[in-house]
Amino acid sequence: MSSVLGIPAGENFGEPMRSLYIQFIQNNTGLTVSRIAPEHSQTIPHFELQGTPHAPEILSNKLILTPAAPAPGNQRGAVWSEQTLDYHQWLADVDFRVSGPERGGGNLNIWLVRDGPSSVGTSSVYTVGRFEGLVLVLDANGARSGGSLRGYLNDGSMEYKALTGIDSLAFAHCDFSFRNLGRPAQVKIKQTDRVFSVMLDGQPCFSTEDVVIPTGYRFGITAASADVPDSAEIFKFAVTRDNNDNSHQQTQHEHHEASQQPMTGGESHAPDSQAYKRDSIPDAEASSITSAEAQFADLHNRLQGVDHHLSTIFQQAALSDQAGEKRHVEVSMQLGQLKELLTKLDRLDAIENKFEQMEREMKSMHSELRQSVISAESAVKKHVSGHLEGHHNKLIETLRHPGYGSLMLVIVAGQLLLAGSYILYKRHKANSPKKYL
């Protein structure tokens, strides 16, 4: 995997702006690796980086605007092109990846505005003040499918951070599930002489004839994470000009092309359709070549044309290799994700086995506890029964063989009974009426 800063070419688009461009290169010696910036560099040539509290992290194949956990949340990062867009017809291509919670609170913003680094900086559409231009916002706010893209325009009169209900100000929107895909998502923005359109992963999002972006604006990408961090990574940021845009002179074209050679080697360019016309030599009658010099010149020109065409064929083969390598990497990433899912399934089987083992152990413990309770109950019953039976026998034995104390108790009780009877008799006699003769 490699990344170069140079001249990417899109379909039917020729001359580019300076752009951050990631590509895959395969040659006879293996995979050639280039970098978007010199090793250990904290800057990218022709780009301005901004970040709060830390600057974006530059890797060999991508730019990390906001880091994921365990980094803290509330991070902000931005990358701005140093060159303005001076074409009326163009195509912007952004490959990015956002990872984090399924419905995270972060957002990614693609800007085309005047004086972006100073008027926007690291702001999002929710925190920016006054700006002049276009912004496309990718976040999960109010989306049914887990994410959406919304477009906003401002002529510099509105201060967005002071507004409420910003979602209602969007001139276009569409649902787009871009989070946690495991692969880069793609946004293509195209301006022609009649239509402004946006495509997401090769599918149309919206198009309108009412939007025309003036020249002199600067492209930039900003990302902001919420309390729970999101990882926002940029893999490709390329802007190219439509071949049909003739608004500039040839001198400007030559100067622009010469000023944007890549810093690192290994980049292949799509063949220009004009090269075939330039290198093609018209057929000529043999009788028209009357001298050895003319014959040599004709042969030289035709061999040179063949060499140019062979170079074009090799370039096309290199582009095909690049596309194949890119597909190979994407398939490898998907296979890696599939392996992770299979590993998780294996873990689920292990957890299920552990639950079954715990269930068996609990059943065994229940059986042992029940047996222990039954044994204890039998022992208690046996002990209580023996103890009561002993007391019962002693009581019966006592009743059967009374002692001297019992006999004396009976005699005393009899004397008391006779004394009480005598007293009652006396009282009754004293209270009875007397009879007179």
C-alpha cells in the first residue's frame, strides 16, 4: 500500500489540482511503497494540517484526523489544500473511513469555501461561524439507516453556530450508512457546466442544476469526535479537472502541470486521449517517399510512435495491476473481518460449553444437598424419638412405684380436706335460722 502526492487522473478528467491521493502499485520487483509525506514528517507538502488538542497523525497510507479509543473524545482535526480551485468543471474524490460506536456523535465535513483555514479551521457545520461556500456533512444525526449526508450553502451572511435546527437548512440530503464498514467509503463530488452532483460508493445521492460553485475556493476536510471517540481516517483526497473545461490558457495548463509533480515515485497516470492523436502518424503513399532521408525520417517517426503506444499499453497494464491489487487488499480486509467473526463464534461455543458444565455442576450440588438434608432429618428424628421414649418410660415407672413422699402427701391432703369440711359445716350451722316451739 502506498500513497503519493501528485497527479491522480479520473475517468474523462485530465489535469488535476494538488491532491492527497492513495493508490496501489505493482511492478516486477513487488509492491512499491511511497508515502504521502517524508518519513517522520509532521506536515504534508501542499497541505495545511490543523488539530485540537493534537494535530492529525500522518501514516504512510492514510491521514488520521481524529483518533479512536483509548484516545480521549472531543478531538478535532482538519486538512486544507494550499491551492484554490480555479476550474469551472471538476471532480473531487474522497475515500474515508469512520469507526466507533454504531451511532456515534462525531461528524465528518467536506468543505469547498473561501479562506477555509481561517474562516473554518477545525470547525464542523455545528460550530462554524460565517463562511462562504459549500459543506457536505456526514454524521448519524436523525438518520434512519445509521448515517446521512447533507449539503449546506452559505454566502457568508449566516453564522451557523448561532442557529438552531441546522438540519432544516440543508438544500439536499440522502441516507448513507458509512460507519464501521471495515473498508473505506467513497464520496464523489462533480461540477459540470449544468449539474452539481454527489455520488456515494458509486450510487447517486443527489444532483441539482441550481448550484454552481465559483472559482477561487479551497477544498478541506474536517472531523470532530464527541465524548466517545471516533476514528476518522482519510485514504484519498483527489481533485481533477474536466477535459471539456477550456476556461484557462495553455500556458496556465503547462505551468500547473509542471508545478505538481509527485514528491515520491511510483505513480502511474491514466493515458491522455490526446496522446493517441498526437503520436499517431497519418498513412502516406510509398511513392511520396523519394529519398533516403525521407524514408529514414518516416521510419524514425513510426518507430517513435510505436514506442509511445507501447508506453501507453504498459501504463494501462500498470493501472490494471493497481486496480487488481486494490481489490486484493479489499478482499483480504474482508477475509480478516470474516475470520474475526468466526473467532467470535468459536468463543460463543466455548461460553455455551461452560454454561452447560455449570448447569451439570449445579445439578450435582443440588442432588448432594438434598441427600444431606434427608440424612440430617433422619438423624434428628431418630434422636428425638429415642429421647422422648426414655422420658416416657421413666414417667410410667414413677407412677407404678410411688415412694414415702407420695404417701405423706396423700395423708396431708386428706387432713386438709377434713378440716375444710368441718369449717364449712360450722359456718352453715351458725347461719341457719333458729326454730322456736
